[in-house]
Amino acid sequence: VDINTALVQDRRVGMQGTEPFMKIPDGFRQGTEPFMKIPDGFRQGTEPFMKIPDGFRQGTEPSVSGIQTPIVACKGEIIGENCFEFNPTPLTFQEAQASCRDLAPNAELASVTSSDLHSRLVSLVTKGGGNNPVLTWLGGTVKNQQASWVDGSEWSYSDWMPGHPNIHSDQAVCIEMFQIEESWWTAVDCELKRASICSYPITA
């Protein structure tokens, strides 16, 4: 009798898989259970396609419209083969340059190489004259009276405020647009905070 009792107790201790079903705790689920919705934070890229929110697009996704030319959606104005975007946030010249790079890898503060481009950028900043102009960084610097564009464009046009740039220093200063409600350019300390215009090519 004692031996039989011992065998029955052994069977109770060693479960064999014939016992009634028990719910599996979530942490021990192994993938053979019925489908459960995957929380967004745990999605791994093998699930059905989800639309990518605009702020997270990186330029490597398929173009929604099927057109391959624009790598980055231009939120400003396309002039020639470049996108120009106005950033109203006051930043130093260096900060404004870094902000441009966030838009596109090859973006720079804008160079202004013709009077037509200049007038269109004035219109972009003022929303066609609907807003008052604000002091705005262009992508130019002046050192020892020599002006140049940071993107390497040829210096073929300028619209200096009378008397400017009157800089006799080997310390570079930076070019801003708009003085006394005019679209004139002046050269000032690069650490001042200004709005800015970025430019980048829209074709590969």
C-alpha cells in the first residue's frame, strides 16, 4: 500500500502534459499562441506597412507620389534647381548652418547670385510682403573686405547698404539681409541671432 501511495504522489509532482489547460503568462509566450496585436513600440519592421509620419521621414523611403526627383520635400520655394526654406527662429550664424544641415545633408545657408533670386528670397521671407522683414542670415561672410559665399558660389551679385561692408579685420563677419525696412545687406558679428534662409539642390 505504501508503494502505491508513493507512485500516486510521484505522478502529482511530475506533471506530464495531460493536465487541464493553464493560461500562459505574457512573459512566457513563445509565438505559437493565438495572434496578439503588437504594441507600436515593439514593432520590428516585418509587420504590414504603416505610413511614416512626416517628421520621421529620412529621405530613403519610397516616394509617396512615385516621383523620384525630390529627395526631401521642399517646404519653402523651389527656385531653379534649389529649394529655399526660411527659418524664422533667431540663431547664431553657426547654429543656422547646423539647422540647414538638419533639412538635407548638402543644405547650406543661401547664397544670392542674382537680383532675381534676391527679390524672390525677399518675397519668401516676407511671405510676398504680407509680413514685415526680419534680420535674416544669408550664407555669406566677409574677411579683410573680401566677401564670399559659404557654399562656394561665385560672388557675382550684391546689394550692400550704403557704406557697407566697412570691415577692416581678419575676423570674419557674417552677412545679414534687411536694414531699415530695406533688403540691403550688412556685415555683422556672427554671434548675433537672426532668422535664416537655407538652400539645397532638389535633384539627386
